[in-house]
Amino acid sequence: MKHLVVAIIIALTLNIGNAHATNIRGQIVRYVNGRYYPLPNVRVDFMAWNGQAWVLSAYAITGADGFYYFINFSPGITFCVAVLGRFYPLQPLITQNLAPQLYQDVPVISS
């Protein structure tokens, strides 16, 4: 019985942590001859501001559709994404507190 109570407390703690997580997505495209094409296999770095400097927190690789995803970040983090050493968007964003199935969208990056 004691182990069951401990297991329930741990499960509830983990669920509460996930309820306050933010998911982020964005897309990288290339503009060619008047049309936009998704760029696959591009590394995208999630850069978080720690109060003194930008710190690499995670990275993702774009899929065939040019989209990248970052999941389970705490709300309130000042961030931007970096591609080939360039930071996007120009004004850093702050992670929001969203429902688990929703994504905070980063503006499309065009090269």
C-alpha cells in the first residue's frame, strides 16, 4: 500500500510538470522564382537567454516539410532560434503557457 501511494504521488507530480510545458514549432523555407519551398535537413538551435548570454538548450532538424519542433520547455523562457549562426526572430520571444496539444509558433524563416 505504501508503494502505491508513492507511485501515485510521483505520477501526479510528473503530470503537473507536463501540464506547464510549452511546445514550439517553426518552418524554414527557401524563396525561388516567386515560390516558397520547404527546406529539409536543416539544423535549428533553440537558444535560451540565461540573464547573461544566449545558451544552446536544444536542437532539431527540419523534416521534409521544413518544420522543426521543440517540446516541453517551461513557460517564461526568453528564447530565439539560430540557423547557421543567425538568430531569428529579431526580437526574442518568451515561451508561453499553452495547452499540451498546442504549439507556440515561431515566424517562418526564409532564406
